[in-house]
Amino acid sequence: PRYDDEDFDPHPPGQGWNALQHAAYFGRRPMVLYLLNELKLDMKSRSADGWTAMHCACKMGHFEIAKELYERGMDLFDETKDGGGGFTPLSLMLENRHMGMVRCKCIFSLSCAK
């Protein structure tokens, strides 16, 4: 769905997102850092359909948040569950045409050899 569709709901019922996933989706980097550093939320927690904060950040093109999560150990190839579409953070970047983000991620990944 598109954001300008009147039927678009950014919070579909039943996803089970936590505060970290919401902050990552909406690009709230200071909140993401607060939730990780101060409240010690588990960055690898998943919604009912297998989405993580990394999936949320990558879908919406929030590079700085995705980079922070990557540096803390999140994976670009982590797949959602079947009900979540089977997406990876990298596929979400490509699908949503965040090509600048994809290029930076590829360069960053190669230079940091995990």
C-alpha cells in the first residue's frame, strides 16, 4: 500500500511490534539509542511475523539506524517468517529502492568484514 492511500494503516493489528521496532520504522534514532542503551531492549526481538527493528529501518530507508543495528550484530540476511513475507533487510532496501542505502551497506559490509 501507498502512504497516500486512505486505507493505509501504518500499524496493522496483530503485528506485535515493540517500541524499538516502531522507533526504527519511523526513523527515531535518538529513541532507538535510548531503548538499546538505557532500557536494554533486545534488538533481536521479533514481531509475530518475524520482523526485527533492522527490517523496519531498512524498509523505510533509515540508514543511520540500520547501520547502528548492523554494528551491534544484526544481520542483513535475516529472513522474516512465512507470514512476514520471507523478507531480509537487504531485500527490503532493494524493493523500496533505497539504492544509496544498499551501496553504503555493501561498502560498509566489505570494509568491516564481520
